[in-house]
Amino acid sequence: MNDDRTSSIRICQDGHANALALNRESTQIAVAGRSLLKVFSIENDGFTEVCNMRGGKNQNLSYSSNDVAWSSLDSNILATAATNGVVSVWDLSKFGRQKQLLVYNEHERTAHSVAFHGTESNLLISGSQDGTIKCFDLRSDRTAINTYFSNSESVRDVKFSPHAPNTFAAVSENGTVQLWDIRKNDRCTSQFTAHSGPIYTCDWHPQQQWLATGSRDKQIKIWNTNPKNSSLENPKNVSLEYSIHTIAVVGRVRWRPDKMYHIASCALVVDYSIYIWDVRRPFIPYASFNEHSNVTTGIAFKGNDSHILLSTSKDSTIFKHVFKDASRPAIKANPQGASFNFKGDLLYAYKIKLVGPPTPPPVQKTSLLGSRQKTPPSTDQFHLAKSSLYHFLTKVHSPNAKDVTKTSLLKDFHALKGCAKEYILTGGSLAEICAHNASVAKKYGKTNVSFLWNFISQLYAYSSAANLKLEQRNSNASQSQSNRLMAQNSNQSSSGRPGDDKTGSNPNLGSAGLVANPTDDFLEFLNPKSDLTSMLCGKGQLLSVDIEPNCCDFVFGETELTFDNVNCIKGFRDGFLYTGPHDLIKDYTFPSSNLINAHELHHARPRKELHADSAQESSPPPNLPSFLKISDGNPVNPPLWEPHQVLADCLTLQTEIGDVQTATCILIALGDRRHSLQIDESIHENWLLSYVELLHRHQLWNEATQIINLSWIRSVSDMNQQSTTMHTNCGDCGRPLLNAVGWYCGKCRSVQSSKCSVCNGVVRGLYAWCQGCSHGGHLQHLKHWFANNPKCPKCGHLCEYE
């Protein structure tokens, strides 16, 4: 073999190539594209242009081409599919404009693909954007002899089977594959959904009855069209044999000759490389060619030579690739790595060096012309690499031990499902909703969530302070004269009960209950206009305050009360008294953002220097209970605590630990109060969408619909309006029935879709309909039919009936 090196040629200056094809002898290559149709001869060291069918005055013949095909029986006959829907047949043995032998204007939209019959030189088929497949007889220059209607808006590729001469495959943009008998144009012999996106290419295996398809979902799938007990003429089922995941949309696929498991592919966008895959190892390419500088548009092997690959690209070049120059990605792959699972177990894989099989010695052959060494042909195989896998457990479990992880996961699933079904989010007062949901959460073992519901009930259902908004405190000197917090030590002996101390019982207290000493400098930190003032009017209120003498560096009386020395009061935290257990106040502090800044207080009034003698004179006796009394005549407002930020932090924490259900349900239950929380609306939307997706994943459709209906965000509430309108299709032409004339199809002028596929009678009542083949009928008839038959009674489509 003399083709021992990679070579290339630039084919044009303007435009680019869209497809290529080889003649029967694999000595010439035809390239078609935008204003391009040329034929090159394949030489040992490159390419030589033989014919340019669009040179000179023939620039606009059939416009630009999407595909080109060479007759498998006549090396002078070519066919092209143009973007204006024209299918042209070319004869290379003629001259000038006579090379364009036939022109068919049958398609209404762009023609995507053309293919010649393998044994009948006069038969040609084409697939188009109009959703039809046309069959042409080259002996007739008028119209197509047959038209095949698919159930899609566009047919992207058509290929004749090399195993059954009357069968061809057609792939569509709706992700379906159809197998047709060329003799029957009323319906396809088989149809199945192959991909989740449009299919752009297909190719038959030269030896096996496998069909390879490439799609926009970045997958190459190998389908066995002839499983056991079936044939291509009468297929009973189609099975998926192999699947390959690529990194880009698949544009072309071609099987490698003489290699049963090798297939070549190129991308439609983004990726410029050509990959050779071994379908048995679909995770990494067997070989790759990276010579093109733009997207590859056409690939083909040189006849039965599996070592030569020809390709063309949007960079306007043709490359002849030799396999000995290909790169092997498997050699660069890392055969070692480590990974953790959710249990904390570790998997570690490391490389093991392998020694390849010994190379057999060359065979000595003697002849009359002398001796010559003959090297046996090399066999293609993957790079020899092997890894050893080790599994490290976080804890050794006995065989009889119960898997706590599975139990925990099952418990979480039951809790999620139970709470989603039993939660009440609307229809009652907030107190009733919180009480019910708290009991439901406690029922499923979510004690922290139950506490959070009760927390919300106490704050928002019964407390009016939660509805108030904290105003910014101003420490101006003009406003500081109106309200002052004063503390005075009680000199009387009492039992510490609030009832023992009455207004006026202390001689040091004035008639108003506060020491009116204008020379003292007190702190002002309350808003006199707060709505809570009315709550404290009337009788003087005494708040018990326990003082720790050991850490007290101030006194009640002439010395001012500051935030620097207020820590000596038990329960006084961040500006207000805590009346619960003393050990809890050390672990919980309220947000500092809603309280008074001590730095501002220092600048509000100049601090007086504390004298040691005055501090000693005013120091209270040990263990003497003290009282903080609020004046009747000049009531002051205690600092209000806003729970909004605390609740916002709680909800954020719940989502961070994976409990988006609680956060979403609380937001819905709060109603308009949710707007007081400092949570952005985009975060609301994210939580709602995540919870709806979680409910859909567990098939909780009714609960997900309830969440969507209760949503206050339009993008979420509109989800119920999406994909709820579905137009039925005509069973004959596959077009949607968009008009309002019942089951009448305006395109094919037929009402066959109104008839049952089983009994052929007009359906009156419940109608079951398959979205894949557009056939349907009476619900009970189809129910009995699919109980024993997996395929459509009219077209043989593999319908999914539940």
C-alpha cells in the first residue's frame, strides 16, 4: 500500500463544502457545497481536480448543495440535494451544461439527503425539510414515482440497507427512525423513537443489520434492526445494542470497513475533530484526527481500505487521513483516580503496567528473485492499560448489621412524601396552618421543622411586634432630651417580688417613678414614636434584674448605664432582657444589625468620668435584688426585635442542608408577610422551582400543581400554562390538526383520524391517541389490543400505552 501519509488540498476560495462521496472504485471523490460541485482524483500524494461542474457561466445551477451521492453501479452518475429543494442528477461523461442530466423540483422545501439504490442503478431517494421522502426513477425525467410521508416536519437523512434491497431508513427531526419498504408508500414497516432530539445522520453496518444514528442530544446509538425471530422485511422489534456519548452534536457517522465495532463520527458544531469509536468502549475514542481548522462536514472511508479516511470541512479543504498518523486519546487517559460516595467510602484505582504480547518473528520467504521479509499485518487494539480498584470503608460493618444509610434515606423519602401530601398551606389562619404543619412534621420525625413552625406561629400569628418594622434610631442631641433610660438602685429591703415594690415606696424615687437629675447623663436608645408605647402606658411596670456584684463596674443611681458595663445584668443581651433559662442566653444572641450601635451612643453624649469614691458609695449590698422601673408619666419603648432576619436565616439554613420543602412551604404559608423577609425574589423563584422539580421527580403531580397555583412569581405560576395545549395530528400525513373542524385534515382532505384503528369505526366518546404515530381509537378497544400486542394496529409503531 502506497497511501502511507496524510495529505490535503484546498478545494475553493469562496464558500465551503457540505458533503462528499466516493465512486465505486474509490479512485475519485466528489465534493458539494455552497456554489461548489467538484470531482477530484485520489492520488498517492494528494488530490487532482478532474471536473468543476459549476465553473464559468454555470455558477447558479441548482444553487448550493447539502448532500451528494455517487451511484454504486455507474461511476459517471452523481446526484445532489440543493437548499432550494431541487434534486439534480449529473452525468460526468457529458460536456458543459449537459452534465446536469435531470432536475427534479418535487420538494417544497430544502432537500437534505440523497441516496442511490444498491442494486438498481435507476432508483434514487431523497429526504426533505417538507417531511416527505421522494423516490425517483432516472428513466423518467418528470415526477417522482413514489412519495413517503413521515410524521415529522423534516427528514434529515435517508439510507438504503445493504442487507435488504427493498428497505431504507429515514431519520427525522422529531427523534424518530422509520424503516420503509420501497414498494409500499402507505405506511412504514417500523417506527421507533431513537433520540430525545433531532437526528441528523444514520448509516447501515456493512456486515451486521445494525443502524447507527447520530443526534443533537450528543449521542451515537447502534440499533439492531434484526433481533431474534424477525427480519427486515417483517420486523417485530428493534433493540438498542450500544450507545456512545460525545462532547458535541453529531453531524455524520460512518462505519469503518473490515472493523465490526469501529465507527467514525464528526460534530455538527464546536468540535473540529474526527473520532473513531469502538462501540464496546464508548467512553473514550479509539483514534482521532485533528487536522481540520473548522467543523467537519463530510467523512468517508476509501472503499474497503480501513486505514484511509477522507474528510472535508468548512475550512474548504479535503484531507486524506492515514491511521498511522492518528492520535490515540486512550494513551493519554489517566487510569488512576479516587472518589468518595455519600457514605464516606473511598474508591481508589491505580495503574498496572502490562506487557504486550510478543511480536512474532518475520517470516523468511525465498524465491528465484531473492529473499524477502514479510511482516504479518498488525491488529488494531486499544492501548494496553489496566487499573486495580480498591474499596475503603469508613466503618467495618458486620454481615448481619443493618444498613443505616439506606434506612435514613428511606426515612427521608417517606418524610418528604408525607409532608408534601399532608401539609396545609392555605385555607385557614396562620396559627391553624402552623399548628397543623408542626404536628405533621413531628409525626415524620422532623422535630427541628416542627419547632420552626411553632416559632413562626408565636411570632407572626399571636405577636403584633412581628408586624412592626424597626425604624432607624437617631441619636441626635435634640431628640435625646425626650426619652431616657434611667436605672436606680433600690435601698429598701424586699423579698424580690414585683408586687412588694410600689410606686412611691422608695424615697429616692420621684413622683414619676424616675430620678429627675438634669446633671446626670443618660443614654437614649429608644424611639419615642413607637407604636408599642401604648402597651406600656398606665401603671408603672417593674422588671426584675439580677445583678452580679463581682463583675459589676457600675451602679444604679448617679452613674450612667452603658453598653460597656451592662453585661453584669443576667439576661440582658443586645439591648433587651431575656426571661428564659439563663444557660440558653449564652448560646443565642440576636442580630446586631437591628440593635443600637454602642459607638453611636458614645458620640451622642459625652461620657462623665467615673470616680472610684462615688462608685464605692453607691455600690449595692451583695445579693440585693434591684428593679428597673419604667415611668408612668414618661413611658419609654423597649427596643423592638424584628424576627424577620432570624426567620430568613432559618429558611436559608434549611435550603443549605437540602430541605427546600420546608423553606418553600413556610414562604407560601406566610402569605404577604413573606415580603418582610430580607430574601431576594430570585431566591424565592429558585426555591419554588427546585421544590416543584423535586415533587415531579417523585411523581407527586397534584402536590406540584398546588405549589404552582399558590406561587406569587409569574414564571412559576405560568408553568401550568405550558405544554397543556396539544394538537392532535392527522394519521395519514402527520400534520397537526390546527383548524377547528373536528378531525378533518385540511392538507390531505381526510377524516380518517376520527376512526378507530382497531374497529375502523368513528369514535364517539373517549379517544386514546398516540403522539408517535398519530393513530388512535376507542379507549376500550385499544386497551384490549395493547394487552396482547405491543405495536400500533395500523402502522406497527411501538406505542407506549399505560
